[in-house]
Amino acid sequence: MFSGIDEVDWASMEHAYGPADDVPELLRGLASADPAEREAALDGMYGAVHHQGDVYACTLACIPFLFELVVDPGVQDRGGVVELLTSIGGFDLDEDDEAAIDEDEIEGAANYAMAAAAVTAGAGVFFELIADEDPGVRLAAPLALATLHRHPVRVLALLRERLPVEPDEEVRLALVEAAGRVALRHRPLAERVGKWLGLLASRADSPGLRLAALAQLARCSPDGLPGDVVPVVSALLREMRSVPEESGDRGDECEHAPPGGIAAREDDEPEPGPDTAPDAEPVDPELVKPSEQAGSETVEAVQAVDLDPPASVETGRGEHVATPTLVGQLRSLSTQENAGRDTPWAADLLRTLHVGLDDRVGDRTALLADQLRSPDRRQRIDAVRMSGGLIRAWRGPYEELVALVGEQLSDPEPRLAEAASHVLEELFGLAAPAADALAARLAADPGSWVKAWASGPPGLSSTVKALARLGDARAVPALAAALELEQVAHDVGFAVGHLGAAARPLAGALRRRLAEVELDEGAYDRASPLLAGLTALRAGEAAPEVLRVLRGAPEYRGEWLRTAALRALGAFGPAAREAVPELRALVSRPGTASATEAAEALWAVSGDADAVLPVLIEGLQSDQVHDRRAAAVALAALGPRAAVAAPRLRGLLAHEELWLRVDAAIALWEVSGRTRETVAALLTAWEQNRHVRVRVAECLARMGPFPEGSAAAHVLRSELASVRRHNAMDGGYGSHDIHEDEKLLALCRQALRGTGKGSTS
């Protein structure tokens, strides 16, 4: 094994962390008899040689040796090596990708192409591995074939042939998943695959296999799903809970079907067998032309659910030991997640089904509601997490679903209750159906109101934040308790902001704690949550304490601290009149960020436009885009008193920075009242960047109503008609995404109704 490995000039190559002269050791580690060494080697391959999916010259040089490993039956854990090869060779560059490659990316793109060619050229070995004695290899081989082999019709034939004789349920599911992958990559085959999946979904011998077929059908041929997909899936889940694996009623039509699949029928389309020589395969060239894969939706990451002690060995998958590697940690989390589950793969199948159902929000909501009523706690944990993913990406009526998530808060299993709490935390106003459940959980466990962390300041629990974000006064006692701790929770101020007037009784404690803050290098961390709370409450009586912070801000993070103090004084308005001399001194240094911030506060406190206008107009000419934006926002607050700045604001409508154009357009309308050029600039930005839409809609809501047939009305109604949230992302999300999108919808409706201060007439 590894013939010629020492003849490769590894030292001349690099991987993610420097010279690649350690790669031979990693490759030999993959063949080690020591499971810990194998796992460390695999971790090194992913961490350096194939770092975040990248392909380097050393990655290409590894490919022949990785193939040697996967075909050697004496090597343990070959399934992991098959997965590594699939990842290295499975990157597709479509025409759009190729057109977008710049000069600096040419070498990387060439490496991807060479990797795909090299792994695909050797993909024939996976045909043999699909019947390997090691179930871990058999588990990885189907997806490798579906991803890498050049002849998809042969792959489909092998998958269908293998399914009835495969004894391992999880591998059978992988065979079905691979068929779905083939259909996604080779769209002309989707109808054929869909027909087979439909037969499996209705007649396969196990409920898990039928569920897998439905999940793949949703991904590659959703029109083939049964009209009553929700009750069908719900029945399968009940059957999986009540019927042991490898059993179940196969029905009259499947009476003679072999285990794991369905017998061939006369109306099935014949396909060439796997023994057909590749060069002789009579396939239309269009059948092997890859097409763009279907889009994916962000799916909630699975966290460890240790309801039962984790198993130390995965049956049939080789010995696994706990190691400090990333691969080891992920495997440990997976083991904990699946401990005690009769069907550990069911959650993945359901997530796949949900992704396939895509914008069928009604079906997905009904399915999740059924899952949340399950007697199986693990299924409810999965449903809670998937509910969060659904609500985060799609708009819809979620009252029933949210109420069911709220019911999980009282479950004695802490991980289920905690998962529900975290989902509700992200919902803001949409969590209203669970308000009483949140309040009950809060009252039942005062000791959990604030969470301590190994590093960093403490934070409010998700239950406290969820209730506060609803504006529910029942969160106030928890915030009051947090303000009495030695170290105040870093997010107290934000919670106060959502509670509004209900949190007014906390003003005294916020003021007292701010007076106690030592103005040393740690002042910002200690003072900022208190300043945020006082700002939200507009607690003008705290002006002396805020002034002390403004005057004594230390050098370290002093600029941030002064900004927070100035915002507080501006929020206090005339109640902070004692700060006027300090603010006038700060605005006397125009052209600086602090001068702009001080001018904005001075206007709010004194209303002296003559004192602040020169500073803000000069701020529009700053070299820093951030300072220009701050000046534009401050000018907008002055309204018509700043009309003299209109020409300069109009000049910024052509600036290359989109956010500055938006702020300038809004300010131009506020100071001049002109709508035509402002609306045009705002609608252009709306189409260019979805993340600017809330800011734009805030201005449109003040301008409205917009007449039917206008460009603005069309844009607003199109947004309201969309089922997809405007900020939904594949592969990530923000904690305020749902809140921001719901805010956008409310602003769009307001702009159409015309409850703002302006008019477009």
C-alpha cells in the first residue's frame, strides 16, 4: 500500500496550515490499527488537506492513495474515507460559477475541476463497495456513486438491484437517498426516479423506507407526492413507534417482495444492469448532463440530546473511541443524539422531507403540529427545532404551532423545554400564543433567570428574553433580579427596550448601578447594558449619571462608551438640559464622529438647529462612509430646519455605497418633502439589497399612502405576497431575522394604508 508515496514532493506543496510534508503521515494514519489514530488522521485531512472543502495541490496528490485505502478490506473505517473522496470530487462548477471566477480564483477552480475528474475516473470502485462486508462502507458508497459516477442510469440500476438484498436498514435508506441525488443531478431521469420512489412510498415493507421514499420524492419530484402527505407521514411515524424494525404488514401487492424493497412489476421500465460495460451503455447524452441541484433551506442544527447514556460502540460500524478531534466530537454528539432511538435516522428523513416540501407551509405546519403531539420526546425535540427552521424561513399563520411549542416548556425533560425556549426567544411577537407558558416556566424556576458562562459576562435565559421580547410585564421581576447581581447580564438593556413602559420601575436600579460603574478599562462592558436600558426608558432623571460616564470615559473603548452615553442623552431630550454645555463643547470639534453624535444629541436636547447644522453639513463631507451616514441620519431628524442641506444630500444619491444612498434619500425627503427622486432611489436600493428593505420601508410608511398602480405600491404588494421571508438564508441565520421580517410586513401594510405623516399626492 502507498507505493510511491515517498516519491511525491509533499514539502513543495501547501495545505490550509502550511507545508504539506505531514500529509504522508495522515494518509498512513487512516490505515492505522489504532482507532484514535485513524480518527485523528481523518480530522487532519478535513482540517488541513481539505479545509472547508478547499482543494489544494496536496489534496489532488492524495486521491490515488485514498482509493488504495477504500479498496483494501484490511483497513478499518473505510466508510469515512469514501465520504472524504466524495467531498473532494463532488464539487460542481456550473456555468454561472465559471463566469464569476476572477483571476485570483483560477488556480482554485482548476483544482476543483481536476479533483472532480480524478475522483470520477476512479468512481467505478464504488460499484464493488456497495456490497462490501463493512456496513459503514456500504452506507457511504451509494452517495459516492450518485455524486461521482458518469453513468447515472447504471447507478440507478444498481441501487434498485441492491435494495431488496441489503440487510441494514440505514444502508437501505442511503440507497434511496442516492436515487434522489441522481434525480437532482440528472433532471431527465427525475420522472423515472420519481416513479420508483412512488412505488416504494406506497408498498415498501418498512415504514422507514416508505418515509425515506417520500422524503426523496419531495426533493426531486414533488408533484408525485400523495395529496394527503401529512396524514400519510403521521401514520408512518406512529407505525415506526409501535412496530419493531424489520417487521410490518407488506400488503397484498408486496406479498412476494424481498426484504427491503419491492418486487419488479410488469409496468416498471426495464433498465440496464450494472454489468453493462460503461463504453457500451446506450444512453442519450442528455441523460448524463448534470443540471443545477435544487436549492436547500437552512435546517436547524442538531444538538446533543442525552436522554439515555450514549453507547460506546456503534454496532456494525467498527470501534469508535472518544477523541479530542473535531470528527470525534461530531461523532460523540451524534451518538448522544441517537442514544436509545429505535430509528435514529427518522429525524434526518423528516428534515429532508421538510426541505423538499419547501413553500408548502400549510403541510409542513400540520406535520410539525402532529409531531409535537407525539408521545416520543425525541420526536418532539426534533419537531421543536424544525419548527424554528420553518418559521425562520417562511411566512405563515403559526399560532397553533407556537402554542404547541409552548406546551413543551413544562415537560420534565430539560432539553426539550430548553429547545422550546430557544425557539420562542427568536419569535418576538409571534411567540404570543406561548406567553402564559413562558411566564409559568419563569415563575417556576427563579434560579434559571440568568445564565453564567465559563468566559464572558452572564446573560439572561432564553425564557426571560422570549417573554421580554413580547413586551410582557411578567419578565420585569427577572430583570430586577438580574440588576442586583454583582455583574449585570450583558443583555439586560435590550430586554428593557422591548418591554418599554412596563420596565419603567427598573429605572432607579439602572441609574444606581450606572453610578457604581468604575470608569476603568472594563467600563464599557459594565456600563453599556445599563445605558441601553436607560436610553430605552428615556429616563431623563439619569442625566447626571450619564454625564459622569461621558466625561470620564477611559481610553480603552472610550469612543464606544461616549457613543452610548450620547445616545442616552439624546433619548432623554429636554430632560437632559444640564448636558447642553458638555454637548456644545463636543460639537465645537466638527468633522469627527463624536461631533456628529454630539450634534444629534444637542438637537434632541435643546432644539438649537443653528448650532448643529454646520457640524452635520461638514459631516456629510467626511472621508468615512460611516460618518457621512451618521450625519445624514441626524439631518433627517431636523426635518425642514435642515432644508439648506438638500443639495448635498441629493449629490449623495449617486454614491457607490448603497447604505449611504439610502440614508441620504431618506434625509432628503425629511428635509425637503420631495418624493419623486427619493422614492426612485429607495426602490432601486430595495431591489439591489434585500437587507436594506426594513430601513426603506420605514421611510415609505411615513410617506404613504401610495396610489394603486404606482411603482412603490407594486413593490410593497409584491413583498406582502411573498411566502419566503425577505432575509431567509441558506446555511445561516440571525437571531433577529424573524423580528425584522415581521417588522417589514407591518411597515409595508402601513405604507399602503397611509398612516404615516406624509403623502405622495
